[in-house]
Amino acid sequence: MSLLEHLRGELADRDSRALIRRRRTLDTPCGPHAVVDGREMLSFCSNDYLGLAAHPALAAAIAEGTARWGGGSGASHLVSGHYSVHERLEARLAEFTGCERALVFSTGYMVNMGVAAALVGRGDAIFADRLNHASLVDGALLSRAEHHRYAHGDTEALARLLTNSTARRKLIITDSVFSMDGDIAPLTELLALAEAHDAWLLVDDAHGFGVLGPQGRGALAAAGLAHWRLLVVGTLGKAAGLSGAFVAGHADVVEWLMQTMRTYIFTTGSPPALAHALLTAIDLIEHGDALRARLVALQHQLRGALPLRRWQLMPSSTPIQPIKIGDNAAALGAATALWDTGLWVPAIRPPTVPPRTARLRISLSAAHTTGDITRLTDNLLRIEALQ
Ligand code: PMP
């Protein structure tokens, strides 16, 4: 069979199992009220938790940054693509997260693809939560270390794995907020286990940075945790409203990452104008207590208005609120019924989530109104009753 025939067969198979993904095209700036495929929609899809993506101060900062720095960086950071504004951003992120040093990347995917391989390799072991983000899974595989996956949030299972391990070096890897579940990892217990077993702890705070903790300093700040054994990854395309990512931690470790991470070394530095605008984004996050309070109020409103009977409101204390439906086609049917009333909520299906746990994934933003939430909850209850 030719490759083309094989791929056609695979696509048809996915189609028959309701697993084909469609891209929708937006014609308005990121925000709850969007024109999508030509239709006015109320969106509950984005990771723009604080509603900063379309904030006028960020648009102005990008324009100002472009006027000052022009377009691209021209090269990778270690050649000639590193600018003073990248230095300023790294210093700001280190101070903001309470770490000694931070290193800025173009995307979080690239941090996660590269960081484990820089720290551990053959003869070492990675211990990973089973629901970690795909980029962490890929990064663990790339490192060639043993890859142990423990049941989601199960610190006892992790303790057993650590106790039985004879690996030379040990690295525990977890999301802080799980992106498809919205729950938070037991970070205090994970750090205690790391200390007890001479392991390091890498926390992907993609969905916590800007949202959780005092001034939005992230999930570790929310849990009151700081330690030289900790490395934190933050993304800048979610609450920060722009694009990019960073890893932060002990200065020597970050220096090692800069020297060795292939996903840092062999890629073009992000535009300095973006770094310029990100400095404004961090200021907005730091002074964004009112936005975070609003987001929490919307979370409470949403959860309080959903006495579901057949579907399951999954436990969440974050702006990510999944509703488990189970069956792929039923989840897709619910998303389609919502879409038909002008509500955009994604159906998340395997392989993104485990088999038989297809779900609607609601993402809230401080830019939503209480009226937006009421419209959503009214329709969710109506559609559940019809299914
Ligand atoms: N980690 C998690 C938990 C994520 O949800 C994402 C984005 N979906 C990433 C990492 C990747 O970040 P980026 O979008 O900056 O590549």
C-alpha cells in the first residue's frame, strides 16, 4: 500500500470515529465575542485568562516595540539574536517568579521538548504524572531516561516508584494546572518527595502563571513554594496574552540549560519587539488583582449554576472547567448543539484525553460577563436534558 493510500485510510478511520479535528477561522481579535467562520460567537475556548490578548496597552506596546526594535531578531540567541530587551525580560521574569534566573524561549512546547534531555539521559529516570501535557511527554521520551508514569496526582504511587528506583539522577515532572482537567497538582507533596529522594522537580505552570498566586506569580507562589530543586516553566501565550515561554530556577541550572538545550540553541530568537511588549504584559499581570478576582467570581457562578445529572462537572478550582460526557460522538454532539446556538466550547476527545473521557472544556476569561456565563449554563442544562 502506498503511503498516500495508507494516510487516506487512516483519515477515513478517524472520520468514522468522530476524531477529525476542524480548524475554525477567526476574523476578530482574541476575546469572548468573536466572528468565527463568518458567524458571531461567544467563545469559551481561549487561554487568554485575563483578557489581555486584545488589551490596548499590549497593542500599543507591540507598536512601540516594533518602532524601537523592528521585526525579527535575525539569528538564534547564542549567535546574534539576543537583545538587551530579552535580558530585561529574563530579569523581570526571574524576579516575578522568585527564581534566581530565567531563560526566554519562543514557545512553551520548545521548553518542554528540550528541558528534560538537558537534565537527564540514559541511566537516569523521569517520573511523570500520567496526565502531563503532550510536550512534557515528548520531552521525556527525547531525553532517553527511563520514563515512569504515575497515576494522576497519586503521590503514593510516585513515592513507591522513587523508592524502588536505582537511577543515577531523578527528575519529577508535572503540570501545575492540568490543561484538560483544570485541577492542580499536589505541589507541596511533590516537592517533599523530591527532597526525600534527591530528585529534581520540574513544574509546567503554563496555566497557572498570571492566574494563580499573589499578583499572579503562579502555582508555586500560590502554594508558598520556593526551592533550588525546582524548575518552573511558564508560557506567555496564555494569561500574558502574547506568545513565548520561559524556564526559571537556580542560576547554575539555567546556565546549563542555556549551554545545552537544543531547542534553545538551534532556533531563531523571538522578536525583540515581543520581549518589549511582554514587559508590559507582566506589569498588567502584576497589577491584575481585579481581573483575577473577577475570574474567580465567574468560576463560582459557572460551577454553581450547573446541577448536571448525566454529565459530570469535573472538580476544578481554575478557569479551566471540563464537563465529562464520556462518549466521543456525544461530546461532539453537545459541542455542535452549543455551536448552533452561538456558543463555542470545544469537545476534547482522545488522544488528547484518555479513552471514554471525552469532554466539553470550558475556559473562562476575565473578559467574560456574568451574562455570558448565564447564557452558557442555560444552554448546557438544556442540551444535557435533550441528550
Ligand atoms: N504546557 C501546557 C500545560 C500547555 O497547555 C501548553 C499549551 N497548550 C504548553 C505547555 C505549550 O506552550 P506553548 O503554547 O507556549 O507552546
